[in-house]
Amino acid sequence: MTSSPALDLQKLVALNATAGLNRLAGFEVVAAGDGNAELRMQWNDDFTQYAGYLHAGMIAALLDTACGFAAATLVGGVMASHFSMNCLKPAVGRIFVAKGTTLRAGRKQIFARAELFAESEAGERSLVATGETLMVPTGA
């Protein structure tokens, strides 16, 4: 299998726009390169769970996407084969920032992790969740 070229910020912004969930949620790719990626999402009452916090499904989507985009900056297209997350505290804020980092990019497996921060009205950030993803290159 021939590896695909790494994706830069411009290509990841375009790729992000093709994903229906990412568009619906308003994911914005704000930085990407050298095995790292950063996404932002504005608070949206439609994505809360019963107690008013950001739903764990949306937390997972942000973390998984940040991991995948971080890996894509090094190896191109990837697909998750395993994902796990830890919710550390209730996710409430005006903006959520997911920062993904590639830990190891091999030919057959890529390991990445991400942190999700909630930003308050005052601009203070707190870590609300972490995630780890094991991916495989797709060659796409």
C-alpha cells in the first residue's frame, strides 16, 4: 500500500467541511501541522444531555476528530480502529477547544491522543476530557 500525502491545514479545513456531523456541530479546524491539530466548537444548547452539560457523544466526536486530523498531518487519510475517552468533569463553556497530538505514526498503526478544554466567558480554560485513538492508514 502506498501511503497518501500528509494533509495540511487547508486540506483538513476542506475535509472537515465534507463531514456532516462536523458541519452540524460547527467544528472549526484552527491549526494543523507536524502531527498536531486544534479544533474549536461554540457552545450549542442542542448538544447537551439531560443535566445541561455537553453530551459525551459530542465530546467523543471532538476528541476523535482532533486525533484523526493530527495523524493526517503526518500520514494522510486514517481510520480509527479503537477509541477511548475519559470525562474528567462536566463540560460547560462558551467554546470547546480540542487539541490532538500524534504520539507515534507507524506504517500500520498510528497512536494519537487529544485533550478537550472548556473555555469560560472570562476566557479561562479547564480540561474536561481526554481521549486516545488507535488508527490505521487508509491510503486515501
